[in-house]
Amino acid sequence: MHLDPCEAVFDKPLLYEQGWEKKLTYVIGLSRDGVFDVTKRYTRDWENVRLRRTLASEESVAVVTNKLTRRLRSTFSQALLRRLTLRDADEASELCKLQRPDEMTSEALPGRQTGSTEWRRARGELGSSSASLHVQCPKRQCVDHHVSEVFLALGKLCSLGKDKPSILGETLQAVLGILHRVKKVPYRSRQAMLQSVSLAESVGNRQGASNVQQIIQAIGLSMAEGLISQHRSTDSDPIDIALALTVAIENLESLLASANKNDQSASWLEQLAFYSENERLHGSWAEASGEKADGVGVPSGIATAAFDGLCSTKWLEPNGSKGCWLTYFLPDKITSPVHFYELMSANDCPERDPRDWVLEGSSDGGWTWNKLDYRQSQFFSKRFERKRYEVSVDKERLCNAFRLRFLETRDSSSQPRLQLSCVNFYRKKE
């Protein structure tokens, strides 16, 4: 399968020929069981591509790739070799089929999205303007259940801060230290000993210890006899745990940063109280009018980055300063009202902050929309600022999709982009 992590694109092998307008010659696929010439999968103009393949004859290419494949498979069992031979035949048949006139399809694919405009122009990878204008972003699977679980667990710490905020601060600091130790261990066998002291002693009180265990469980880890491990249940995937661990660490660091600022000593307690009284909705899919992946670290710039619970990522709409949208779909057969929603400003460029927008809800999966909230002249005073908005009671309704339709950015005249770090939707706990 075609996979381009820099562009955050998969299964779009025609991207380079029809989007970037590159003239291909050789595309070679490498794996642990073979070396393959897969050029035909990446082109719909094989006859002209073949004329450009002058480094070696087609027979020589086949001889070299077959020789390398045999070397890689030299230790395989006969049963496995038979299965691979059948797979190779199916692959060859499929590649030939892709070049049949009745199978040739063209796609409106964008030019290269990463890198400066000047660099992409010099490489001839901007693509045609008409293709870029008509491309639609893919509907992306949104995996954010762990974000809701972490927020729920953090909310349960609120009871500690009502009478003794200092104890709560110490508890958060202890939890953060534990999670940093866990993070240092390879994710496939993640575990951390709490030295020789009990968890209650580590956080200073038994109630705090109980709440810390809930945070650890929300991440997908288990604790027994001072040992934290990932094998809580069969559905605790190491990758899911790694994602949840990052969300927990980033949010704890944010809360502690607020707690350490005397002029904002109440804001972090207010945030925990909000988590204790409200439930963050989690989704299944996200879709946007546009996106621009930055190709650095975890997927950032794409639509789902707005819902991953991380301030270190963001959704970036390259042409959204004067109008764009972001849609969030709940899981199948799930409907819910939204009582509050949060937007967080991104890491840079205040001029890209949204200023005016409409929140809409749909009860039929996005076919029809009803206005739930309207805001104008909004202003984010700093980076990573979290702003919360309440939906009017008379606008509350059961929905299975929500759409933020942004109308204008803070300064749409100076640049074309819109960006947000985080978006969260909440309903009141019953």
C-alpha cells in the first residue's frame, strides 16, 4: 500500500503523477520478503513511462528484482514460499489490469503540501491549480476515546483541591513524575516500579493514591504490587497506551503550569471542576474543508489533530482565513446534546486564530444542519489558550455530528490560513 507520512496520505499512489505532476521512471517496493517493481501502480501512462526507463532493459530490472527476492526468501519454508508465489501472481495480474483503458481513472489530487512554496515551485511539485482547488480532504477515522477517559480521570482529582489545593498540586506533580518514568520504557513492554514505597506514600495520601490509579487505568495500564504494566485487558493496545500517555502528560503539565502562576491560581482548579461535572464526547470520524500536514512527528495539520487532546499538534486549513469548516462525527447509533465546547489556539501565528464562527449540529449524519451557537469578534490573548463556550438551552438537541463553520480569522488580510490546536465537545453528566 502507498503511504506518505510527510503528506499524511495513504493509498493514493497516483498522487505524484497526477497531483505533483512528476514524470516517474522507476518505483521499487522493498519488504522483508521481496523486492518488486511497482511502477505500474503509480502511473496511468505506462507507455510513456516505459520510454523514459533507459537505465536498464525491462528484462534486466526483472532479473535483478527476482534475484534479490530469492535471496530474501532463501530461509522461508516451502509452505510460505507457495503462498508468496500465489500472492506475486495476483499482484502481477492486478498491475497489468491497472493499465487497461477501462480501468484507467484519474483523480483530482493536490500538488505537494509540505515545504515552502518556493522550494516546491523549484521542484515543479505545486501541481495544477485546478486540481488543488477541487480536491476534497479524506474523511479520517478519529481515535480519541482515550482523551475522554483521561479527562474523566483528571476530573476525579477535583475533590482533593476543594479544601487543600496544595495537596492536589503535589498529587499532580507525583502523577506526572510516575508517567514520565513509564514513558521512558519501550512501549511494547512498558512498566515502571514505584521504587519500594507505596503509591499512597508517593502522592502523600490514600485518596490521592486512589485517584492516581484511575488516571493510570484511563491510560490503559494496570497496577499491582507497585508495578505498572500495560496488560490491563485484551483491548489495551501498546499504541493506544502510548497515545493516552502523551495526552495525560501534556494535560498534567498544562495544569501544573497554571497552578504555578499565582495570578491564575484558580484556573486549573476550575478546569478540573469542569472535567468532574461534564463528559467529553468522543467521535468516530472527522472531516475538514482543507488541511495541511506538517510531516513532523505525530500527524499534525490534518483534521483529526484537532481532537487528539494534544496542544503539540494542530489542524491547519491552508485556505481557511475567509471561510472553512471542520466536522466531527459521533460513533454509529450514538446521539448526544452538546452543552459546552472548547477551542484552543495553536502554537504560533495569532493572525490565523478564528474570530467568527457558527457551531451546527446534525441528527442525520450531516445531511441537514441546525445552528447551535454563533460567535463573533472572539480574541485569543495567548498561544495554547483554552476558551470555553456554552450552548444556549433553547438550542440543545440530540445530534450525531457537529460542524464548526469558521467565517473569518483574526487577520484574514495578511495571510490565507486558519489553525486550531484543540477542539472538545462536552455534555453535562447525568
